[in-house]
Amino acid sequence: MHVFFSGIGGTGIGPLALIAHQAGFEVSGSDKQDSDYIAYLRKKGLKNISIGQSIDQISKINADNSIDWIVYSSAIPKENPNHPELIFGLQNNIKSTKRDEFINEFLKQKNLKMIAIAGTHGKTTTTAMMVWLFKQLKLPISYSVGAKLSFGDMGEYDEKSEFFVYEADEYDRNFLSFRPETTIIPGIAYDHPDVYKTEQDYIEAFKQFASQSDMVFAHKDSYDKLNLETREFITDTADFNLVGAVNRLNAQLVVEAMQALSNIPHTTLIEKINSFPGVSRRFENISNNIYSDYAHTPEKILGALQLAKEMSGDRVVVVYEGLHNTRQHFIKNELKTLFRGVKKLYVVPSYLAREDQSLELLTPDILCQIMELPANREPSALNEELKNSIEEHAEQGDSVVCFSAGGGGSLDEWLRRQDFRG
């Protein structure tokens, strides 16, 4: 089967394309812009990727080898309901769906049970923790995670595996297509107002998802929101030596879920997960005292700041790139004091995608005016001046935490292309 992945440079579609490639599917794809992640996919053997998304380009790929299935990211029809590749699929009677339908077909073909990690915050790291445990225990596992790993690809298929560990995204209600064997929910806080018009609508989606899962592992606040009976956990967060309170809480969930699945002693699981190395763009050390973090909701940002302050006290400097202008409007009130206590704040232009064009563009200047804390804040840009400022802070012993989107043209990509001293 030839599967074409539209938006292959995204963290949801890219790993799935890798998995399909490893499972023996013919894989091709496209993205609107080149990126370091596209280069990564090509190195992994996905050579047939076109930059730019036009009918001519997909026609050429189809002429060489007929496409059986077009899998597209949720952003594609939202940004352009008349997207050329969707039009091509319709005109040529090619099956075209979001990733959820393809994943369900893949699970059916390969006879895999899903372990889903869902939630507003913490799901990428928690997914990676579960994958780490399987690998450390030398148990075969297939999985998809939305970040690069030091201990595996973002997506892997092992023909000997019984389970498929999946980072289940609530955006566009994607996760409601699945019926997992086991679900882990690190935390729930209202997000994606473009999809869920009210907080209750958001909570109801998670309630439905939990009802579709055989076993659910979450912390008490999430159980309360979902009206589920709280589980009693044997482990205590004091048993974990990972940096960051959020990481210790999420490790607890992973250990409890894995113990229920495998009956492996808690002590063994705790020992293995305590050596978890982390994931790309989750407080990832880019250079000496310089970190990149994907946190983009208030809860995620506060968790990352807690980790930074645990390490560096009052010597935390932040570079902030908002993920979506629409979201900046949604979290305006939280932004006023969100970065309370940081030594210095630099605000760069937000990363724009699937935006509500009726909303005012909140530039770095406007965002700095909205913010009340810290007093030491300034609008900035991805330029030499910012690079020099970051280097100076790092050399003085400050921890510089860069909250960034991913993908082409983002702060994260810019950081990785700098030759920082030290």
C-alpha cells in the first residue's frame, strides 16, 4: 500500500510516516516548508518528500506509483479547506483521512493494543517515559511520540510487539477515535478554544475518551474532573530522583500503569525510570546553561519554570515564543503574571499556524505591554542581538529557558543553528 502523508514535517504525522515505512508500507509525503525535521526523516529513509504542496507535485508522485491513501494533519483543512492535495484526492477517488483512521487500520493489521497518553500537558514526556521503560526492560514495543528521543526514533514499529504506545492528541478531537487498552492522563487544563468552545466541552471530550479506555491512570485532580474513582498508588513521588516535580508525578503514573500491565515489581520499574534521559525540546540542554522547552500553555510553562528554579533558584532567564497568536489571546490574563520571578524576559514573535485571522496580531511589543511581570522584560527578535544576550546570561551562570514552538522558522530551530560560545 502506498500512503502519502500531507504535513509530514509535523510531530504527529512525521512519526506515523516513519512507522509506516518501517512496517513495509510505501511512503511519500509533503510539507509547506523545509525544516530540520524533514532532513531527519530523509536520513531515516523517507526520500520521497516534496517541499511545497501543489496538485502538480502530488500528481508526479502518483504517476510514479499510484497513491492508495492520503493521510493529512488536522492543520491542513483548517488552514485551507480547498487544499490542493485534498482536492487531488477527491478528484482521483483516493481515500483521504486524518491520521486516526490510518492508525486504527494499522493497529488492526498488526494486532496491536494501544497504550494512550492523553492530556493537556506532560503527554510527550510521559509517552517517552513509557517507551523508555519498555526498552530498558527489553520488551518489544511499537510507538509514536511527538519529540526526538536519544534512545530511539520518534516513531518505531517492532513486529514482535504486543502494544503500541501513542501520544493521543485531543486537538480536533483526534483521540476520540481510539479505544485504548490503557490510558494515562498526566493533567487536564482547558486548551484549544478553536475546537472546544467551552471548558466543559473540553472536559466532556476527556470523559468520553476515558470511558473508551479499559484502564485509566491519572492523578486525583484529573480523576475528579472526569468523575472517575481515584486509584490508590503504591509508589510515592519521593521514590523518584528525576528533576522537576511534574516529571516525578508523571513517572509515578507510568510505573503504576506498567506494573498493572506486566506485574513487574515496582522497585524494578522505579529503578529503570529513574535513569530516564528526557526528550528533545522538553527542557533540553542546547548549550551550556541554555535550554529549549516546548511548553506553550500556562500549566506547562509553570511546570518548566518550577524545574528551572529547582535547578537555578532566582537565576532563570526566559525567551518566550508564543505558540499561535490565537492562543495568546486566549491566555492574555495568565500572561500578565505567568513569568513572575524570572530574572529577565525576552519576548519574540509568536509562531503562527492555523490562526483566527480576525484577531489582532499580538506582537512582542503588545505582549510586553500586556504583561505586568517581570518588570525586566523586552520585545526582541531572532537576531544577533538576542544571541549575544543569551550568551552573556549563560556565561554569567544564568539558566536561559527558551519556550518555543517547533518546526521551520521557530525559535527552537534558530537556537540549534547558532554557534553559542561554551
